[in-house]
Amino acid sequence: MRKWAFVTSHALVLSYIAYQQQITARQVAHSLGITERRVVKIIADLQADGYVIKKRKGNRNVYAVNRELPLRHPQGKGKTIGDLLSILEPPAIPKKEGPVQLELPLEDSD
């Protein structure tokens, strides 16, 4: 039997980086059971469409999510990414690489 889910990998990756801005692609991949390469591609998709902003902070990436953007599906008309994130429970911090610190909001330190 084929495995499937109601929430896509894109939505799940987005929820991880929305709630844990310094999480690594490896941590997300480990938590979701998908490859790190797949997570990197999903983050690139989300960046390309403006849903995610990625900045370097030291040797790590730091992410911010644009919660005001609309959902992409026509049936989500009038709903935002923030609305979607509000119904997804904040994911647990992956234990493999230790805790990840939250930083809200993401601001330029230049």
C-alpha cells in the first residue's frame, strides 16, 4: 500500500523552519524521514516564491517565514501561510544535533 499524507512535505518543512529559525536541513530531514537533499530543494522552492528568507549567521543559516503570503491552492483563497501554520502544531526539536534556539523576529544585523 502506498503511503501518503494530508500535509505535504513543503508544509512540514515550512512549519519546522517557521518555529525553529536556526534548524538545519539535516535536522528537518531526520525528523521527517526524508533526505537532506529533498529538504534543501524544498527550502529552495519556498525561497524562490518568497515564502522563506534565508540569511547566514556565523556558520549557520537563519530562516524567516513570510506569514502574510497567500496559500497557493485556489481553495485556500483568502487564507495565508500564517493561517496554515496556526493549525500545525509546532514540531518537536530534533534531538540528534541538540536544541535549536528560536529568534523572533529575524532582523538584519548589518
